[in-house]
Amino acid sequence: MAAIMTPLVNQSAQALAENTVASLFPTAALIPAPKVAAAISLNPTVARRQISQGRFPMPIVKIGRLNYVPRPALVIYLSAQFAACGLAPEAEIREISQTTKRGRGRPRKEEGATA
């Protein structure tokens, strides 16, 4: 529970996070921590260490010996990550101009450029 959970994020990031969690874990209310670690690209050993030290980025629910993450906590974490990296909805992504690809081979010298 060391992470700060902020529910105030961009609505498009929130929707994207909800869709991502729904596609990965369709029916689970509590998701096993190793699966959450894999979903957020975290090494399982690092995840276990963070859980034991209380530094895991989401709250942990311990049932017996197993660690679980509540579904809403994962949605909030992912939406904060999507908003932090500036992930835009698809409509905004299409508006970004495409750069031209560089040609094959070594680039030619520009005229007037000296070494």
C-alpha cells in the first residue's frame, strides 16, 4: 500500500485501463499478484520482494499464503500509468503526423556541409 492511488485521471486513460483489465481478467474480483506482475511487465521475483517489503505499487489482499490485488486497484494503477505516459485515444493518435522513412544505405552529404 505504499503507492498513492489517484482516481483523478484522464477519462480516456480510465476507459483504456478498464478495457485492458476486462480483457486480461474478465471475471476476477481479486487477481493473483503474480498475474498482475506479469500484466504490468514486472519480474515475479521483484514483485515478491516488493510485496514483502510493502513497496508493491498496488494494495495487496492476503488470503492464506496467496497474495491478490483488487480489480479496482489495478484499474486505477493502469489508468494512472496510461495518463502519465500520455497515451491518447485512437482518434488523437491518427492525427499525429507520420514521419517519412529514411532511405536505404548511407545518408548522402548535404551540400555546403564541411567535416
